[in-house]
Amino acid sequence: MLQQTLPYYLNIAAIVVFAITGALAAIQSRKEMDIIAVIILGVVTAVGGGTARDVILNLPVFWVYDPSMLVAAVAASIITFFFRSGLKRRLSLLLYLDALGNALLLMSVMKKVFGAGFSWEIAVSAGVLTAIGGGLIRDVLTGRTNLLLSRELYATPILLGALLYVLLLKFIPDSTPLQLGIVGFVFIFRVAAIRLDLSLPRWLIASEKQS
């Protein structure tokens, strides 16, 4: 039973986490930001990547047929607004919440795409793009440095987690522990990248010499 409902709960958790990061980024980006703008940024961050995924794959847009997702994003944004004084001083909190959102959303998206009958290549691509999509929208709208373009590992832990899930499914049946294990793997890998400033080897990094 839990295995069937886990993707739903992972999706709700990801929506809440990304809404918090969007609201926090909005609050930190300006000296003054009204509650409506904060809610809009939170909701767009929370549902943006998943909306694009559903439109591209011709699937029902998730928050249209399940408004609880939208309610969760709005509620998380409002709560973040009223507790902003304690949260906005913790700049690193945004990075860790983003890492958690990436991990949660990756697994829920891959389960949805597999359930819709798509191949593993589509599931991996949709999972990675959806997981980073909300964060990209948030960073562009708030004028923050885009994490995807930073030196540290951002998309790499998500991609490796997606590929690891596909690989393990060839040897062991899908299960709740497996799904939660992938969530933990992606989150811990991303946190390690943040704390240890991990990056790809120099030969995998394109750089232009300054004249």
C-alpha cells in the first residue's frame, strides 16, 4: 500500500519544499516584497517544472486534477512569509532545501513517467529536468545566481540517482526502501557537494582563458 502511495507523498513533500525555497528567494531578493508576490514566486517554483513536464509528455497537468498540490504550495509560501524573519538570515538553508526538493521530486516524477508507460530514457530525462526546473525558474525570476551554472555539482547527483534507480530495477523489484534509498542518495550526494565544494574533474569542465 505504501509503495503505491509513496510517489504522491514524495510529490507533496517536494511541492512544499520548493514552495519554501521560492518564497525565501523572493524575500531575499528585495528589501520589500508583498505577500502576493511571495506566494506567486513560491507556487511558480513549486509547480513550474512539473507543469512543463506534463505539457511536454501530454499528461494531465498534476495540479489541475489534484488541487491539493496547489493548496500545499500556497500554504507553504504563506507560512514562509510570516516566519521570514527567522528564515531569511539562513542563506545556506535555501541550498539544503533545494537539495531535498531535488531528491524528492526526482523519484516522484520517475514513478509517474514509468507509470504512464514511457521508457527509462524518458523517465530519466523527465526526472532530471523536472527536478531542476523549478529551481531554474526561481533563480531567473529572483535574479539569483543559477545553481546549474555554478561550479559545484548540481544536476550530477540527480542524474546519477536517476540512472542508479533504473540500474537497480534490473536486478531487484521496485519497493519503498529502494525509492527512499534513491532519495537519500541524491540528497546526501548534493549536500556533500555543497559542504565540500565538489565539482567535476577539470577535463570535464569547459573554460575560456581570459585575455
